[in-house]
Amino acid sequence: MSKANDTRRESLIEDAQKYNAIDLIPKVDCPKLFIVAEKDSKVSSNASRKLYNAAKEPKEWFQIPGMEHKYQYQSQEMLDRVNKKILDFIETQDRVVE
């Protein structure tokens, strides 16, 4: 791992220790898409569901069977599915705003 990657990882860990997502998510007013990997070994579906439940609308839950934590390392089919969901979500939000 490069020094830049080490620095980013340390920063992410520091931020995670500094901020509590459960306390902050109710303050987020924009649309939220929760993409959850069924086989995530880093963030449990339970933890993601708690965050989702604490979030205000508009919000959407999208759990992907068989997916692991780092979706970019999954099959091309899974990548396409996640990317399509993200684009569809953004497009839907654009229509709501218009």
C-alpha cells in the first residue's frame, strides 16, 4: 500500500472515531441511497439498517445478495447492477426536483 493510501486510511479511521453516523444521519436532508452488501464482513446489515432507520426521508434501501464489502472487486454483473441503481436513483431525484 502506498503512503497516500495509508494516509487516506488513517484519515478515514480517525473520522469514524470522531463522528457518530447515527447521531449525524438525522440531520441529512438530501435523498439517501443505502447500498448494502449481503456478505459484508466490515459493516453488518444490522448496523446499516440502524443507520437507515435513523435517516429521514427521502431514503432508499438496496441490498445486494452475494455482494461483499468492496463492490468494485465483485463480478462485472454486480458492478453493472450497483452502478445502474446509483444512476437510476440520481435520475429519480432529478425528476423530483424538476
